[in-house]
Amino acid sequence: METRPSTDLPPIATEYNGKDRNAFLFGWNPQAELWNGRLAMIGFLAYLLWDLAGYSVLRDVLHIVGY
């Protein structure tokens, strides 16, 4: 008989409320904080790419104000 390493996935990582930390749950819970951070990082990267492409909201606002 051939022996191979186990292919079982690790158990679900639980946090505080005993649920999967990656589950998209609605309300005030630890999962919401994780998803908030992830979406904020995506938004920051999207704005950075938008700014590098030449469409800067901050630059436009400063130009209108007179700086």
C-alpha cells in the first residue's frame, strides 16, 4: 500500500463568536471588521491606480481652490 501525505484541509479558523472568520456575516461581529479592512485595501489600491492614470480628485480640488 502506498502512503501519501494527508490531503485533509485544516479545520475552519474560528474567532470570538465561533464562526468561520472569512464568512460574510451581517452586523457587528469580528468578520465585519475583517471584510471592512479588505474592502478598504481594495478601495485604496483602486484610487491609487486611478490617480496614477492621471485622474486625481485631490489634484482637481486643489486646482479649483487655487493652490
